[in-house]
Amino acid sequence: MTSLSWHAAVLLEGHGVASGQALNSVHLKTSPYPKGTIAMQSPYFAALGLDLSPFWPGTLNLSFSPVELQLRKPDYFFQDLEWTHLHPPETFSFWKIRLRSIGRSGINVPGLVYYPHPETKARHWQNPSVLKILAPYVGPICLNQAFELGVDPTAIQILYSV
């Protein structure tokens, strides 16, 4: 097994669409995905060989700003997945990672980078220094909480600007 490369990040607020919590958010009064996109997509991924049941059905949005991440060699790749009638098919990639908290909370869990390819996802723009992470439920966490992401350095690299 490749040793992991660890990178610091902080938790940002998401849109609440992946988890379905957008319905209770002041940022987005209605969502076409009341159960959340992850819950809706999970059966399609399972049928293709990726079981998301160990993970909470929502994403943790981690910022690595000001650096960006270069994603290569995904562990899972699903092209043109038709999971809803509300928009055209999307392409998804996933990378196996390890997520740990910095500080007292003691979180250290396996996870996945969840990457809907932007060229097939017209509705939501994502900052290139932010990754969406699927992880088991980790208890109470707060915005701006510090985390580290352990990644295979041949698959995910940090790009530092000069």
C-alpha cells in the first residue's frame, strides 16, 4: 500500500443539496432533491460496484485554499450516470482517502472524495481548492474546523502557486 500524503484543510458550509438539508437552509428555500443527492445517487453507484452505505449521506466541504488539488487516477469512475430526470447525465469520480481531525475530537476515519465532474454538472460551481468528502457520521463538527486529508500522492496532489 502507498503511504499517504497528508494535507491540512478547513470545513466550509455547503449548499445542503447533497444531504437534503437545503430544505431547512436560509440559503436555499427549496431543493429539487428533498432526500439529498447522495441518497438518491447511492443505489446507482451500488449497482455499479460502489457501496456508499458506510458513509453519512452528505458531504463535508473541505477547503485547501489557497492551493488547488490535482485529481488523477480515481478509484471509481462512472461516466454519464443517469440518476435523475431533472438534468442531463453526470460523470462522477471517487478517490479513497483518510480523514482526521486536528485537535481534540479524535476523528480518524476512511472516506471518499466525491467528485461530480464540473463539465457535466451545470447547476453548481465548485471552487477548485474545495473537495467534497464522504465519510461516516463523525458527530458534531463546526464550520472552520481543522482537518487533514490523507491521500495517495500518485492520485491526488496539491498544486502550490508560485
